[in-house]
Amino acid sequence: MDFSKEILELINGQETCITIVDAKSLEVVYGGSDCIEGLMEECPTLTSQKNRVEWEFLDIMTKKYYKCNSTMFEKNGNNYIMHLQCDVTEYMSLNRDVTKYMAFFKKLSAFQTAVLENLSNTYYELLPMLLEYFKGEKVYFMIQRDDKLDIITYIGKEKIFENARINYDDTVAECFEKCKTADILGMSVKGELPEMHTLCNGNALNQNYSIVFPESAKLDKDSMSEKTLINVIKLFVENTMLREKLVYDSEHDKLTGLYNKGKYLEMTEQTFPNAGSIAIFNFDVNDLKIMNDTYGHEAGDKLLIKAADSIRKVVNNNTFGFRMGGDEYLMVAINIEQEEVDRLRKRWEEELARLNEADDGINCVIAVGVAYAKSPYDFSELTKIADALMYEDKKIKKAGREIR
């Protein structure tokens, strides 16, 4: 039984086409397609009837991709070339999508693994990972702690962290609820607010949190909608919040949010002795007694909070701030070079100056002494040196008044 007619009807459909040309004149003697001219130009050379080639052809005009089989044969004394064209455009598009997805899945899996491996770490380890993955320039992590909102900023170019704490009042709560991050951060310039992209937000233990990126040229906004990825990040954040809540109150000073003396004593035993280098900043706030006696303890508390805020602005994953009691503070930086110590002090001085620009009637003056050494060192001796240098600085800053 001859099925030639039915077979030809099938293969001459939209997806597959047969074209036969005279091998000498290249004149089409059977079939044909819209891309025949380009097909003939691109076809590999066939030199004998035994030749059979499989090749691919992209028709630029129609943007279609063909898989071709070509062969030469002889009939009635003439040589002919037959082309079997299969339109595989849809397949190639699907293949590209699969390849793209597989690359994304590989990247996603690596990121998920890295996040889960760091599940017991802090937000300071998470933020650089997020910045690298989403190709941003800066990322903000905001977390509510009772009536305060802590804001951790990681700046990719400088590889530095910035910390801030503001009151979580009704205005901030409303902005937080409506994802008005630029308002919360006070970022308006000439009445215009920059575009912000929320990666995720949520609530754990009745504490709100949010991770946001400001607009930047290379920011991968498409990946920010990947639900699996977002769930892993939220798992990290909420697990950290649950763990942190258990120890936060016992380790932090309630008024300022800095580490307390108990945490300092713990780190002097477990962390500081093992550092490759260490810098101790000894701070003492001037005029607290005068402020309390003249304006009341509420004003004195504001002075202490401003001092703590200046320190909080520069702490990060290897720099720790402590309120030791009263108007005494310490900041300890580990595994840094001497020039970094100088930059850290300068940054702190700049942050204090900025805070003092606020029109609140409270000028915060802080004496500071800094001691630095590389391992091996005597931590107790360095503390005494920093304390002595702080008192030298206090003599200058108190300008003739009695030193407390």
C-alpha cells in the first residue's frame, strides 16, 4: 500500500517542509519555503550522492530556527538536492528557558545553602549576602524592638555597616505598615522620595521587620519576587529574632540599646583574648550631673541616648559598643589594622557632630581615649591605657571645670 501522499501531506505541514532543488541550477523543483534563498546560501556543500548532512539554520527575517537534513540524489540523469526542514523555534525557546531556569536554580540553591549554614549567625552576616545576590548598592534591615526601631544599613561599595535607632511611634508605625521606607529613613531630598524596593517584611513575637533596597541600576528586581528565596530569607530573619529575643534583654542596656556590662565581661573572657588585634575606645560623657540637676533626669537620659547613638552608628560585626554604667561607655573593635582604628574614631566623631546639629537643646560632649595593640596583648593593661587617655582628653574638653 502506498502512503506517499499522506506522508507528504504530514511533513509538508507548518512544522516540517521538504524542498528539492536542481543541484546545478539551484532551481526549486519541488516544495519550497519562504526562507529558501537563505537556506540555499547556508547549506553545507554536497559533493556526491553519498553525502548527507545535518545542520541548523536561523532565518533572520522570520526569526525562526530550523533543523535541516540535506542529501544529494540522482534521478533521470540529473542531480538534485533535497532539504528536510524542521521548525524547532519553539523547542529552542523552551530550551533557552530551561537553561536559564537551571542557572537560576543553581544560583538559588547555593544562596539557600549559604543562608541555612549561617542560620545561627546575626543580621550582619545576612546583609552582605543579600547585597551580593540581588546586585544592589545598599540594603536596609529594620527591626522593631518594643518602642524602638533599629535600622542596620550595609553599604556595599565601602563594605561598612551603619546603625541607627529611632522611636517606634504612631507615625513610624503607619509608615512601616504602608512600606514607606523612605519616610522612615528621612530620605526625602527637595520633597522627592527615592524609589524603594521591599524584599520582604513580617512580624515575629509582635515585632515588625523589613528588608528594603533603594533603586540602583543593577538591582535584580526580578529575583526579589521568587517565593522560595523569600521564604528562606524570612526563615533566617525570624529564627534570628526568636533566638535573639531570649538573650537580648539580658545582654543589652534598656535605656540605650547598647550591650551592657554583663555582656562586656562575657566577651572579655570568650572573644577579646582570641582576637588578632584589638582597639579599645573608652568614652565618658561630660556634664551629665549638670544636665540632671539643671534640666532633670529626662534631659540627662536624652544626653546618654545621644552618646549611645553616636557609638551605635559605627558598630558592626567586629566592633562592639557597651554602656558600662552611668555616663561611661566602651567600644571594642577586633581584628583591625591601626589605620582602621583612626578611620573608626573619625567616623564616630563625625556621627557625634551630626547628632549635635539637631535642634534639641542638648549638646553632647564626650571624652575619648583609644588604645590599640596586636596579639599578644594584655587586655587589662590596654583598658588602663585607654582610660588614662580618656582623662587626658577630658581635661581638654572640660575647659577648666572640675573633672568628675
